[in-house]
Amino acid sequence: MTKNEIELRAHNYNQRIEALNLALTDIQYAGTHGLDKHITTLEIMKAEYQAKLDDLSVEKEYMITFKGGGWNTVYATNDEDALAKASEKYGDSEHTQVDSVMVSNSSMKEAAMRNFY
């Protein structure tokens, strides 16, 4: 994800969390008689959005492919930072010009590692 996409998601998650907080406050202020299930559901939803929001700022492993062939990884929070870190770490020589960056997953790494066996 790009920095702008992350900022937009963070904004949307924050709005949802604020709306859930407001709903919880309103329910609790009005009295909770018979609304325990609703409160529990809202608290679960809030926790899910908070976890998603927190995950946006966690560094993820990015797979880098080079124009001349080959790959490696870097850790970053977004696509732009991954590209910058890759360029800084591996330079811009004939064999290490970065072609692409993408969030890595286990199947991508397994496929790339099969080239070494």
C-alpha cells in the first residue's frame, strides 16, 4: 500500500472507532437494560478496527525484484519506503536496479527459493 492509501485507511478506521465509541456511550448513558449483546457486538467491532488501524503502522516484509533478475527483501510500512530502503540498501548498479516491490508472503518466497534448489 502507498502512504496515501494507508493514510486514507487510517482515517476511515479512526472514524469508525469514533462512531462506535459514540454509540457505546449513548447506549451506556441511556441504560443497558437488555442491550448487553449490542454492547458486546460494538466492543468486538471496535477491537477489530483498532487491530486493523494498529497493523497499518507495523513494518512488513517486502519482496524486491531486480531488473537484471534476482530478488531480496526489506522491511517497511509502505510501498514507497520499501522502494527507498531497497534502493539505499542495494544501490543502483547494473545488477541491483529495483524493478518492483510488493508485500511478501510465504508462497512468494517459496517460489523464489525454488530457483536455488
